[in-house]
Amino acid sequence: MSFLVSILGTVYYTTAFAMLVIYTLGLAILFGSTATPSPRGQRRTNPTVSLVIPTYNEASIIQRKLDNVLQIDYPSENLEVIVVDSASTDETRSIVNRFAQEHASQVNLVLIEQPIRRGKSEAINEAMRTVRSEILILTDADVTFPSDSVSRLVENIDRPEIGAVSGVEIPVGAMSFLANLEIGYRRIYTAVRLAEASVDTPFMCESELSAYKTELLEPLRPGTVCDDVELTVTVRRKGFKAAYASNVPFFETEADKLGPKLRHKFRRGMNNQHALLQNSSVLFRRNLGKYGTVVFPFEFFVHVVSPVLLTIALVSFLGLAVIAPVSAAIALLTTVVLSIPLLLVTYFLVNRYEGIEVKSPRGSGPWVLGAIAFLAFQLLLMASLFKLAFGGPQVNWEQISGTRVPVTVEATA
């Protein structure tokens, strides 16, 4: 029995210590290496912009999205809206066509109809084949944004070294414990992305609202399930960086029930893992700057390596708890003490961006709850990694209830 206790203890301490050290060092590097981004100048021109909205069975929300688009404060002669519909079986196309006819004098809207559903990446590729504008902006049908967001995206991308710009997600929905967890999680998530962008380039631009210099884009590879990462990697490989714009919020309804929430996180996690594995050649590529040597390796650890280590640590700890409760209690106490440096680094990183990060209308949320949500998300990532390994990526996902309600927004100050 003592031999088994020794084995379980060794496995637990090894995996737990490895995780704590790598997380602490990774966040400390992001915190310590953070540089001041080059200042944004006043936009001298209004470049041509194509706003692309992929859709599939969005009849319940597309009207609100189109109304939101109608509020965009940008010269209409330089803005086109392209809706790419992937073989919807509901009234999505009819609603879009009717809107285009009724508002023809206010917005240049084009509907591209795909005969079969082939996934979001293929819808984006379809749009790329027609876009001739200088800047392509991607946005999802279930998010809304302030009227000045297009102008602010253009201002952020109007620097010679910048090839892409991401907006910042603000989760909205009914008040609940799950909502507070999400707000806290987003607070840490946003701080990490801002730090990554300040160091070099964020891991990914959020495709719910992000802008790209069209000349840098290439068709997404067949089977791509995470356009966010693919497009960011493409831009960085061409020698350009991406920005994470804290002054460009977008609002997305988060599920307030556990089932839909877990399915949503599971989907995002698997998509990110697939993109990381598909782009593993980026790991430690010095010619990609700190994106290749710091940002991408850290995110690879977070999404792929860490869930495996956490699962091993948890199994070994549960084994200890069954056969040697005292040893398990000591192991847990030791882990708490060793976690203090990680918590301190997280605290300082989050508070570094306290003054500029976009906050939810319900407040910024307790970051400690966000840390708890992150830990739970790691276990979900283990499940998605297992599914990815044995089931492969899924191009066409079913829509998740409770996440398809765009909200009315006002322009930011």
C-alpha cells in the first residue's frame, strides 16, 4: 500500500508542480514583457470595407442583426454588407432579401446563397472570392456592436505593422451564478489577450467581430473549424501583427443554463485545439517573433497539454484520497500554497488592464470566479481533446439554445 501511495504522490506532485510552474512563468512573461503599443493616429481616409455575415438558419435573430448593421456610422459609399447564407432551411434568406430591398438607399447589401451547407470557413471563403474592399470585417449573426465599431476597427488597423484587429467580447444574459463565472472568466481572458497583443499578437482575433487587411488573406484550408486562429496565423506569417482593441466591444448572449454553457465551451475548446494542432509548425518559430516563441506555445500548453496534466493530477489525487486521506490533505494544502505566486501574477495582470478593458454592463466580475471557471474549463478541454482524437473535427455544428439573442446597444463614448 505504501508503494502505491508513493507512486500516486509522485505522479500528483510532478503534474501539479509542472502546471503551476508553466502557468506562472507564462503569465509572468506576458506581464513582464508587455510593451507599450504604438499610438493610433487619426484616420486620414475612409478605406473601403466589406462587412461579412455568415448565416445558417438565423431567422429568429437576423432582423435584429440587420437593424444593428443599419446603425453603423461609416460612409455608406465605402461600406458593403455581404451575407453568405449556407443553405438555410428557414426564412433567413427571405428576411435578408426583404431588408435589402427596403433599405437599398441606406445600405449596400449583397446576399450570397450557397446551395449546400459546408461550414463557416467555406462561407468566409465564398465571401473572399467576391470582396474587393481594402478591409474585410467578419461578424456573426448573433452578436451586436455599437455604431462606431467599424470606424474604430479601421482606426486600429490603420498602422503599417497591423494586419488584423479583434474586438472584445462582452458576455450578456440573465443574471446568475453562471453569468458571474463567465464575466470573471472573460476578465482574465481579455487581460491575457491584451497582454499577448502588446507583446506581439493575440493568440487569435475573435471572428464574432474582427477586421483584416484584405490583401493579406488567403482561402481557409478545407476542414478548418476555427477561422479565428487560422486567419490570425495567416496574417502573422506574412510579417504583420494583430491588435486587440479594448475600445471595440461586441455583445454576445451567453447561455445561462449549465447544459448549453458546457456545449458552447466544449465546441470552442475543440475548435481551438484543432487549430493549434493544425498549426503546430508555428511553435517556437523565431521568425514569427514572440507570437511564435511565447504566445502560441503558451496557448498550446493551455489548450492541449494542461488538460492532460490536470486529468492525471486529479486521478492520482482521488486515488490518494481513497487510500491515504492524510497524504491527500497534505497534497492539497501544498498545492494551495504553491498556487499563491500564480494567483498573484494573475491578479497583477488583470489589474494592469483594469483601466482600459471593456467592462460588462453588470460590472467587471470577480476574477477569482474566473479562475475557478478556467479550472473547470480545463476538464472540459480534456473531454474535447478526447473527442477530437477519436471523432475528428466537426465542421457543421448544431446551434445551441440560449445563445442566439442579440441585444440592443448604444454607441460607446
